[in-house]
Amino acid sequence: MATYTPAETVARSGFTIETLRYYERVGLLYDIARDPGGRRVFTDRDLAWLEILRCLRDTGMPIAQMQRYADLTVNDGSVAERLEILRQHDEAVTEQMAQLRRWRRHLRDKIAYYEGVQDQGP
């Protein structure tokens, strides 16, 4: 099984070392192995889990909800409850995307306005 140093994990995951430490402290990362010197050693399994955390974080899932999802995953929690958390988050992401499309239309209207003003000259 491949293992990775914290620096390699940072490079592969895109998370900072501080974020990795924080995630471990709050229970989002669990069972991280240590080498004889006490340094963290990450595995492919850890990297796959970090990818899930990246998805949840980057799509706006609150830390408390991420913690609940992680707890259910680690402690063999209900698949139905995990599914419900993901469905609710998917709905929130869909709403967020709709709002972003509205804001983008507004920005494009503003750009078109200023392009028209600019074309008219001083």
C-alpha cells in the first residue's frame, strides 16, 4: 500500500497542512497512521476521503454537517442518513448554482452597459 508524507498529501489533495491538522482535530480525518517519529503517514484511502471532503467543503457544506457525515461513515452509521445528508446538500448546491446564474446574468448586463458607454466615447 502506498503511503504519503504530509507534504505529499498537501500536494496531492490541495489542502494546507493546517487544514489537514484541523480536520484531524475535529474528527473529519480519523485513524491517520504515524511513523516511528510520530509524523503523520497518509494512504490512498486517506486521499480518497480527502477528495470527498474537498467536494463537500468546496460546495459549501458546513463543517458541522461534514462532521455528522464523517461520523456516520466511520461509525457504520445509517446509509439512509448519509444519503439524506447528501441529498439535502445536493439540493442546496442546486439552489446555489441557480443564484450564481442569476448573478452572472446581472454581471453580463453590467458589462454590456459599460461596453456601450465605452463605445460612445467621452
